Amino acid sequence: MNYIIDPPAQPSLPVTGSAQRFPIRRVFCIGRNYADHAREMGASVDAAAPMFFCKPADAVVADGADVAYPSITTDLHHEVEMVVALAAGGSNIAPEAANALIFGYGVGLDLTRRDLQAQAKAKGHPWDVAKGFDHSAPVSALRVAGEVTLDDDSVLRLSVNGELRQQTRLGEMVHGVPQIIAALSTLFELKAGDLIFTGTPAGVAALQRGDHFHAELVGVAELDANII
Ligand code: MN
């Protein structure tokens, strides 16, 4: 291809045990997918209508890379989430067909400018500046789906400076992974390379410059970084 400027770099993530990387197409996120987190935000769960938003693919930061504290905000929050990576996609996918599309799993942080999100909610504005800013999506290396067993008792957790901040069983999700993929695929045509953040449990709180976080989908993936 003969581009008039240099084409942007292709965002990607490492794959555990492989020399090859996973290229990222889009980043989808579900909101309010754990009842205890919806409650702490003063919101309620709508089990009939999951709520989605997006981050840019180049907001993804790989494991171990420093995360720069973002501009404008004074209330940067962590939201630890299981991340699902797709090897194939489609539209109007049946929940029973969804698991076969999954490439693998990771753990990520849906970093949020909570103060800007509160302002957006109050004004009825979109969430892009609260959720989709540069470096807003640290994600671990991906683990190939066939290598791991996840169930309702699998544990997702986050500690900051060695102190446990968030912990849940995956069974606490309101919408399970097949339901999330099915619902998203009615709104967007999903494709290979898509990442899906599957929601955060209670315990979201502020991160400060100098903090070290350690996120874990136990037995599957780990993510470490410093906020600088
Ligand atoms: Mn989130």
C-alpha cells in the first residue's frame, strides 16, 4: 500500500508461551456487570440490557510498561477486569456459539477518570474522555483458551502496593461471557482481534503516581505496572 503518511502502528499483545503476538482490532467494555460495583457507584444493574462502551485499540498498554498518570483528572480509578480476546467474530451470535470464537483470556485494568465520568453522567455527555484516554487499558499477556479452565469459582483480583483492593469470583458476573459476546454482536460486527473487558467488581478506588498494581486472573494471567 502506498500511504501518504506513515501508517499508525498495529497495537498488539504478547501471547503466553508463544513468540507471536495478538493484533488488536477494537476494545469493547461492558459496564455494571457486577451488582456490588453497580451498587457502590449508586447505579443499578439492568439484566435485560447490558451497557457497553469502547476504548481505542492504541489505549492498550502491555504488562510491565509504566502507565503515565493522565492529564486533566485528579481521580484516576482502577477497575480490574477479565479480558476476553476473539479469534473470530460475527453478527447476531448465539450464546451457545460464542465460546468457540474465543482466542484466549487475560486480565486488564479499565482505567477511569472518575471525576470526568461523574461530570459526563451529570450532563448526559458521552464517556469517551472518562474511559477512552491514552494508556487507559493496561492488559496482561493473553493465555490461549485451550490451556486454561475458567469457571464460576475462578478468582479475579487486584492489589495496589501489596494491599488487596478488589477480589471476586467470576460467577458474580451479571452477564456471562457468552451472553456478553451475543449482546455485543447485535450492536457491532465482531471480528478476530477484538478484546472485551467483562466488567469490574466492587472496590474501585484511586491510583496515585508512584503506585504499583498487581492484577491477577488466578492461574491464567498476571499484570504488573507502576503509575508514573
Ligand atoms: Mn469497567
